[in-house]
Amino acid sequence: MLVSGKEVLQHAHKNGYAVGAFNVNNMEIVQAIVQAAEETNSPVILQASQGGLKYAGVEYIAKMAQIAAYNTKVPVVIHLDHGTDFVQIMQCIRHGFTSVMIDGSKHPLDENIRLTNKIIELAHAVGVSVEAELGKIGGTEDDITVADRDATFTDVEEADRFVRETGVDSLAIAIGTAHGLYKGEPKLDFDRLKALKERLNIPLVLHGSSGVPEESIKKAVSLGVNKINIDTDIRMAFSNAVKEVVRNKPNEYDPRKLLDPAREAMKNIIIEKMIMFGSAGRA
Ligand code: G3H
Ligand code: 13P
Ligand code: ZN
Ligand code: NA
């Protein structure tokens, strides 16, 4: 069943668990995610990144996700990940997305607030929820030093002002995670997370969550993270499974024989995440 982001994240916020938001780029990924949600009886967020929209096109992403959502009893949100462009955000809403992210984190606070409010006014008018971002979430190659942390992590006072002046539905925070693979083990600033949750009292979003150890994820959920973005772990499951088929059967040329094990491998890792995040059994 297709639902808004607000509905799913408010339930998670009030009941102390997190919903997985998994990046979708093709049919097999959509199917793996929704099958995992059905098997664990879990609400789920299908999200499209800039790269995903470029690769598959907004129509294909929207239609695949809608077919999956309409054919299942579990709640499914269709979400735009890291939206930055006004026109693209409007196109996603027009194509039936039920949630959008406006990532104004690279702008100064006032500009981020202005940009977020512009999207909220339009999105809320048609029942679409909005995620914003404050602070700088690391990139794959970023080495964040201790001195960097205060400069780049989400500031509690700024976040308080941001939420009061926008009324945003959920907020992506920078507390030490990074997109892509980690070189070492990420160290999350749990004190900051706790302070942010106490002050803001809204659903918080953790980006870059692939590669974060299970205990850290569970602690983050216990302290108030309600949406957990996973992309890289799915990519790894997909590509490792395809490579294994190619290694074992070098003459295989049927795409279905290459992709079916990948779909299964993605589903299995997603099931693990849903159990870890506490969304299993919440549909
Ligand atoms: O937010 C970033 C996603 O993990 C990947 O983005 O599909 O644009 O490479 P991409
Ligand atoms: P990972 O690729 O590290 O899982 O990050 C995904 C993400 O945050 C998408 O917005
Ligand atoms: Zn992200
Ligand atoms: Na990561």
C-alpha cells in the first residue's frame, strides 16, 4: 500500500524504531526490497537518488515503485533522495512520489531554511512529506578529523531554529556517517544525537548507513533515529552475487540467471537490516 513519508516516520518516531530507506535503480532492486518488507512484515521506503533518476528515468522509477506498492499490504513510501533541484522535485511529486528530500545542506542556514520552506509549501499542499538536511554528511573519500567534527556535524542550536522556522517532517543529521564505504570504523557522536532528539522531537534520518556496525545502528535507533538510508550494502550484495555466478558459470549468458541470485542476495541483506532497525513486525 502506498503511503506518505509522514505517516510511516511519525509511527516510527512515536514507537522508537527506524524504517529502512533503500535506494532503487532497477526492477530487481525494487522487488528485493518489497519482498524483504513482506517477509518481515515491515514498512519500507523506496528512494531514488540523483544517479538512480539519471539511470532509469523518473517515469520508470515511479511506475516500478508504484506497482510494488499497490501490490503489497505493507506500507511503502516512494521518496526522492537528496533532491536539490526545484523542477526535479516537482516532477517527482507529479509522478506520484509520496515524500521528497530537499538537501540544502551546502547552503548557509538562512538559504537552507528559505529553500526548504519553498518546497514544504508546495509538497504539503498535496500531502507529500519533506525531509531536509543540516550539517555535512561525509563523502566516500572524506577523512574527518576531530577538529572537523564541530564544524561539519549538525549544530543543535541551528537545528532547533531550522525546525522551528520550517516545520519540516524529518531531518537528516550529520553525526559521523559518510556515504559509501568506510576506510575504518565510523565513530558516531551519540551525545549530539541524543541532544538533537531531545531538542527537536521529530523523526531523524541517518544517511550513509551502509558499513555502520550493528551496535552503532541499534544505539542510534534507541536514541531517536527513525529513517536509515542504505545504498552501498545493496550494491555490494548485488555485484558480489553477479560476480559469483560469472566465476562459477563463465559461459552463462541469460540475464535472468545472472540477476536472480543477485535479487535473492539483496533481499537477504535487506531482511537483516529490517530486523536490526526494528521495523520488522511493524507493518
Ligand atoms: O545518496 C547517495 C546514494 O547513495 C548514491 O547516489 O545513485 O547518485 O550514485 P547515486
Ligand atoms: P550508503 O551508500 O553509505 O548506504 O548511504 C546511502 C545514503 O545515505 C543515500 O542517501
Ligand atoms: Zn544520503
Ligand atoms: Na556508508
